[in-house]
Amino acid sequence: MDTPGGRYYAEFDVDAPVTREGQLIFFAQFLHTGGRWARLLEQCPLHYEGNRGSGAANVVGTAALSILCGHWRYAHINAVRGDRLNPPLFGMTHVVSEDVVRRAMKRIQESEGLAWLGGQLRQCVEPVLSIPWILDIDVTVKPLYGHQQGAQIGHNPQKPGRPSHAYHSYFMANTRLCLGVDVQGGKASAGRHGQPGLWSLLEALPRTHWPAFVRGDCGYGNEVLLSECEARGLPGFFKLRHSPKVKELLARMQRCGAVWQKAGDGWEVIQARLRLSGWSRERRVVLVRETPALAPVGEHARRRRDTLQPVLPGSGDWKENPAPWAGRIAVLVTTLDEVAYPAIALARLYRERADAENIYDELKNQWGWGGFTTQRLAPSRLMANLIALVYNWWHLYARLYDGDHHREAITSRPTLLNGVARLTRSGGQRTVKVSIQHEQSDRLITAITQVSNTLRRFHSIAEQWSIIQRWTLLLTHIFRRWLGGKWLGQLPPQAQLLLSG
């Protein structure tokens, strides 16, 4: 054929072992070094009888490949069926269809499947839980557009009146790791519906691995959760709604002329005691407000302001009345020790909870939590947990390249996954030739080579170790900057030589 660039000859080669996700081989090396893929299949409750069954490895592998490619519908699975290079990396013989994956999720008994994936999520992060950490709990809404089980019209601020599911989730703060997710009907979006999943998650962990405290927004600041936390000896830290008695407290603090303490970054705090009508006892509360900004504002500019919080009673508009106490106030209730956690520290700790919203945004819009829906609720619960597991794996893998920052999938997947690869065989040796079209391909190739060599060195020395020891070693290496030189768990004596080499 003649083109503006001259004459070319074109032909189709549908049987060639080629893939667009050429760098997936390095991610497969990461999973093999940590033993995560082998453990996932070893404990899988999906079983087929006879030689005509699809096989658990092929079904789970197909779902994982689809999730890694950023799909959010079962129909998108057909996009990976032509991949002949990546499936063998995960021990698969072939890629199954979307219908096989959908039927397999229905075939798995719900309690067994949730126990399987919940255990994998815990094992994925459990070594890191041996050091002090914070548990963030939150809930998000997933709109539905069909006739699904549990599709109910509940609290849906983005699409009022649209049926939905509620995703009650549990995260490890500052690491963006997901510890579990409980999918319920649309009317079960209140925080109390996520408590059974919260306590089952914590009871499955040894007491030494429990968080320093649990943190949540105003949907969790109620007597039920506070009393449960106190009964279990687990400190809690939650936001309060502005009920009438909370407003009375705000007005009383205004009249008494209380002195606000500087909490840094333009915030001020003050401490008080409060007992609401439904509470069993008086508890410590912390009032947090933004320091009034007096700098001039342009015509279309705006200051940082939480418009969802009511104005302090009697303060008027902050632009017209820039008094020292003017502004909007958040009220936090806590059972944390007052000496170890003063009011100034609590203001910063609660602001850090906003990172949980970023995790929801990434999981729903970049990892498929907004899709993979069937008419039955059980498969949706299984897929939500499987997506969370793959998300954790990829997040830890990306931290091998950048241990100081979290790279969302919208940037890390094109960088660390995309690339045309072709498989060649010569003399019994299989070689994958990867072509990277990234703008900074030289730097990327150098980083990938360094990480791959590190994984190969880990695998060669720790080959005889147990999966738990190998995974603990990898997590120690991944979080080495965050740990500050600490070790996770009990590592074999060869580990110190391995990491120092």
C-alpha cells in the first residue's frame, strides 16, 4: 500500500504472543517473590470437577488481568482475551470469557469467598500492623442502573433518587492500604451498618496488631460506636454533627471568651467537655476552626473555607465581621488520652483523615469499584474485595519505585504497565522483548531494571523461606523509609545481610 511516507506492506499476525501490557512481567515477578499469587490460588474456594472445567487459576487470573487493565465492567474482560503473553506469567493456560468469570463469582459460596478474600487482604498488610497505626473507617455510595439485589434508594448526595449500594470500607491511614470492604444495600449507608464488619476485621487480628485508635467522620460520632470502642479498650476519634446541644456548647464557648490555641497551618483549637442526651457519660470534645483570614480577596478568588460547617452562633458573616472568633467550627469527640494526644495534635490528626476520600476516588474511578455488578449481591461483594486486593498489590509494587509518595493508578499504570512486548523462543529460552514508548523511557528502564534485580536477589536468597517470611521481608524493604530502620516481625538471620547488600 502506498502512503505519504512511501510504500509499505502490511499483514495480520493474530497468533503472535504479543501484548500491550508488556511490563506486566515485572509485576508478576513481584507477586511471585512475595508468594502472594500462590497463596491466593492455594486458598481459593473455587473448584471445578472434570477436565472440562475452566480452572480456578484461569478464572481468578482473568479477573485480575482485567482489573489491572483498569476495566470496570464484565464485558471489558473480552479486551484481554487476545493476550497470549501475560496469562502464562500467572500460571494460566488460557483467558476465559466474561460469562465464565460472572458465573464463577456466583458459584463461590458467599461466606467462604469473603473469608478467603478477607484473609488475603489481612495477610497482605498484617506485618505492617505490628507498629502503631490508625484505622480510618468510611462509607461511599455506588449508583446502580439495573435491577440488582440490594439496589435501594438511600442517601445519595451525587444522584438523589438513584438506587445504590453502600461500600463500608476500612483503611490503614497514611499508607492508603485497604483492609476490607463490606457491600450492603443502598439504605444501609449509615455508619452503624459498617460496625459488624469493623469488629469482625479487628477480632481476626491479634490484639498486638490493633490500631492506636479508630477515626471517622460525623456518621460515626454516636453513642453506639463510642461505647463499643470503650468496651473493647480501643480509643475512638470522630466528628460530631451540629445537634442542638453542640450548638449550645459553641454559643457557651463564645460567651465565656475562651482562649483558642494555635494548632499550626492556620488552625485554632479549644478543648471542652460535653454529654449529649443519648450519651452514657461525659466525653472530651475538641473544637477546631480556621484562623480568620484578613488578607484582601480578589473579585473571583476565595479563601479556604468548609462551607458545610455552620457558622459559630452570633458571629455573622466572616467577611463583614472578621472578629477573632469568627468562622466555622468542627467539633470532634475523642476517648484518646489527653496527655498523649493534646488538642493541638488532634486538629492535625483529623485533617489527615481527608486522605480516605482520595482512596475512594481512586478505587471507584480508576480500579473498578464503580462497576462489576450482577443481579445478585454476593458476586458484587466478592469482586469489591478482589479489586481491593489487586489495588493493594499494585500500590505496594509502585512503592518499590517511589517509597516516599503514593502514585495513583491513572499515572502509575501507564508508566509501569504499558509497553508493547513480544515473546521469542530460542534454544529452550523464553525472552520477552519490551518496547517502552514513555517520554522518559531511559530513566524508566533504569528504575525497572534496578527493582527487578532487587526482586531477583531477594528471591534467590529467600527461596527456602516461608511465604510469610518472604512477604515480611518485601514489606520491610518497601516501607523502609516510613519505618525509620525498624524491622517488621521476626525475620530470618539472613535478612539483615540481604537488605544491607
